[in-house]
Amino acid sequence: MEFSVLMTVYEKEKPYNLRKSLLTSYHQTIKPTEIILVCDGILTQELYDEIEQIKSEIPILKVYQLDTNVGSGPASCFGVEKCNTNLIARMDSDDYCVETRFERQIKAFERNDLTPKS
């Protein structure tokens, strides 16, 4: 089952948290099809530097920039429009995943015959 990970980040996030969140969402027993990161407004240079470094480690990472900070909800709505799958795992930029998170969630979908619709 294909799925996307959607994450937003804003200027007050710590680069370490963002890095750990992105890496734990990528290093999964079932990998996402894509990871969409929406930069909600202008970030610190440290965050931009971290994102550039992470892009070389996570080839499925797609980064989008909003000109102004609109908040997590509107930034997430923007990100949903950028996702290329019908199933989206939403994460905050300070969330960490156990390596079986997506595997367990997908199995729950399959067990309960829950099929994402477009």
C-alpha cells in the first residue's frame, strides 16, 4: 500500500528534532512513497542547513516553502495537495516514530478492510 508522510515545520523548531523526526519516518519497516515537508514561513538558517543535509540522506523527501507562517492547519492543507497518494501519515516536526509505526498502521487498515479513497 502506497502512502505519504506529511510534516510541517516552522522557525521555532530545533534542527535536531526535525532531523530525528524525518529520519525516523524514513527508516521504517515499510517505507513511505514520499515524505512531504512544508516549511511554514521563513525558517532559521540552521533549519535550512539541516534540511539541505537531510535531502541527501532521504531521496524521497520533497520540500515546499510557504512565504509566510500560516499555522500548522493551513500548512498541512497545502501539503495534502502536494501528496501523490491517497493515504497520508501526518507527523509533527518533533514527533519520533518507532520503526514499525507505518507497518502496524497499514496492517490495521488491511485487517479492518479500510481502503483509502481519492
